[in-house]
Amino acid sequence: MEPSLPGRDRSVSRSSHMIFVTVGNLDPFDRLIQAVDHWVSQQDSPVEVLAQIGTGSFRPAHCQFVDFLSPAAYREAFDQSKLVISHAGMGSIITALEKHKPMIIMPKRATLGEQRNEHQLATATRFRRSPLIQVAEDEKELLERLSGFNLEAGHNSELEKHVWPPDASLVDFVRKFVSPEPAKSVATPSAVVTQ
């Protein structure tokens, strides 16, 4: 049984959401939530959005939101969405790849106080070369990526040019990067050496 934490799953409806936004569980990412909320407010017709906002202080006016999701609710939100918008966190990226979900990532920036270091910029740089995950360096690029996404069809016309689902080797590469295998011990005549 999962612990009942304040803000966890409280206002989450179980209806299908067109867009799932996640900021991760460690650091807030108000800049991402504000940009998505602004985009939703500018749409001609309603857009269903569920935003997992974490410890952020910004409360969206145009999106359904929750502070945190249990692992089961998080998987359900991924399953129900047609598009995932996320920080450049490897857990979210791996889940999107495994579930064959189109994704837009926007890295948290240490220079803006959103992260301790710029590792998410490195992640975004790595995935910028991938046709499977779109990268938005900032709010302006995020709005451009969202404008190119067809919510009714659940796809981005740019992604149609490429094979989907992703090549299994990409998923394996990311999985090994995040969870490297433990070092192996090798016996030598004088000692045991760890490689």
C-alpha cells in the first residue's frame, strides 16, 4: 500500500488527458508549468492537460494539476496521454520510449536556479539528435513544438517521418546509462581486482 502524502493524486480524474506534463519529484519547474498553462489559455478549443507540478509554487489556472502522483497513477497518466511534456529527466524519457509516447522535453537550468547543475542540458543535447523526442531549450521553443503537434491525431507531423516505436537499441542505451551493471570481480594470482 502506498503512503498517503499531501497533494498526491487528490484531484486527478481518471478521464483521458490529451497532454501529461511532469516536472519530476526533486526540484520545482514553474517555468515549464507556466509556459504550458499559457499555451492552453491561448487555444481556441479546450485542451485536457494533467500537470504533475511537484514542489513548484505556480498553480496553473488552465490545467488540471496535482503535486505528486503515485507510481501507478503516473503510469496511468502516461498511458492515457497523447503527448508527454517533461523536464529532461531520464526516468520520464525512458517511460515515454517504452510506452511509445511522443514527448517534448525542456531542460531545467542550473543558471535559473531550477537544478543543481546543468546535467539536463547534456541530456537534451543528446536527444536533440533523436527524431523520437523533441527538445525545447526554452519557453519559446516549447510553444513552437506544441503548435506543431496535432492533438486530435495524437502525433507531430515531424515524427511521422521517422519509425515509431523507437529502435530497441536506443531504449537499451538509455537504460544502461541510467542503471549501469555492477562491476565484476576478477581473480588474479595475487589479489581480487574489480573492473
